[in-house]
Amino acid sequence: MEKYKVLFIGESWFFTTTETKGTDQFTVGGYQTEIERVREYMQDYADITHIPAHLVPELFPVSVEKLKEYDIVLISDVGANTFLLHPDTFFQSKKTINRLELIRSYVGQGGAFGMIGGYMTFMGIEGKGRYRGTPLEEILPVYMKDHDDRQEIPQGFQPVLTVEGYSIMKELKGEWSYLLGYNQTEAKKEAKVLMKYGDAPILAVGDYGEGRTFAWTSDCAPHWMPEEFCKSEPNKKMWLKVFEWCVQKNSK
């Protein structure tokens, strides 16, 4: 099958570890990303271009025309400040392009966009994701909270399919593995909530202008999405069906 061209931003981080051994102490650092895990379970239908969080100012497209080279744009676990505070603006007080407004325009003109949950998306840990009130909240099918929106479920939970007749859901019946958390949001009136946990949307989809968007409020990799969930057939099929719908193929 022809693969979707996916621009995937985030799902990367630097870390610093301090070790104390008796009276001696030292610090080590490094860089990690989960993009290869995502590539693996989307390999049959997605051609992913990855922009790590720290390279957003350098590599993120600076025009709607450049964004239109992709079938769908995804943001996972990287906060709004990364898009808004270009070094030229932050350090030199120069005007720069608002990349969140670019995404809004891209979707309004027929593009597809999805936000994936994590500690730095939606509102995230201590509210530092900071997407509430931004152009991305405007285009997504959910409203965000005004505080730390993480819901940690260490005992695990299984998402419940809610609109089984909808085209995205037709092939997703069956036993799902467990997730370990999500970002708490509120579905907009016009949104379709396709998966939920209690009253919380886990997967919601909606239209904006000529385009379509979705919110997957759990993670796309550990820790909220365990390895078993990543590798499961329902997970692989879910992303394919969401992509199909968002780019307006096989839509209902």
C-alpha cells in the first residue's frame, strides 16, 4: 500500500543522572527517543519524518506550503513553548513565525493533524505543556484543562470503544491491552469520541475548516503505552484507520 507521509514532532528528550557512590559523586547525561518504536508499528503504512523536540526551531517547516508536503502532522510530548520561543525571539527579541498558527492554517486548508498525550502535550506535568488557549486547542476536538492534566493509572485500564459503527472503529473490536495513564480533556460538542475511560476521551476526532484532527490522550510509547500495547494488532490498526480518516480516505 502507498504510505502516508507523516511529520512527527517530539517524543525525544535529554537526561542528566547524578550517581553517588559512597563519598564520590559524578554526573552523566544522554539523549533518548522512542521514535523507532513508533516507526516499527507504523512501518506498513507510514513514512515518518521525525523532528526531535530540540530541533523544532531549526527544522520545523516555516510555511503552510511546506507543511502541505505531508499527509499528516503529529505532535507528541513536546510543549507549546518549543514552537513559540524561537531563539531569535527569546534571545534577540526578533519577530519569528508562529508555528502553531501555521499548523492551524495547514489544517484549515485541508491538512490533517493529531496531538498525542504525554508529560509535555495537552497541558502536561505542572501545566508546562501549555497548549490551552493556543491555535492547536482551537483546531483539536477537545478542550484542555487549566492545570496539570495528567491522570496516572498505575493499575492499568483498557480503553472502551464507544462508536463502533464509525468507519475508524470497524476493524478494532476485540481484546485491547492496558494503558497506564492519559491527559484529561473535555470533548467538544461537535467531536466524536471513539474511545474513552469513564467520561474521559482517549481518542476523539473532529473537523476544522477543510481538514481533520484527532486527539489521542494517552501515549504512543512507554511509559503510558506499554510495549505490549505498542506491538498489538489493535494498536497498529488504530493508527492506520485514524490516518485514513484524517486524510479523508475511506471516510464516513
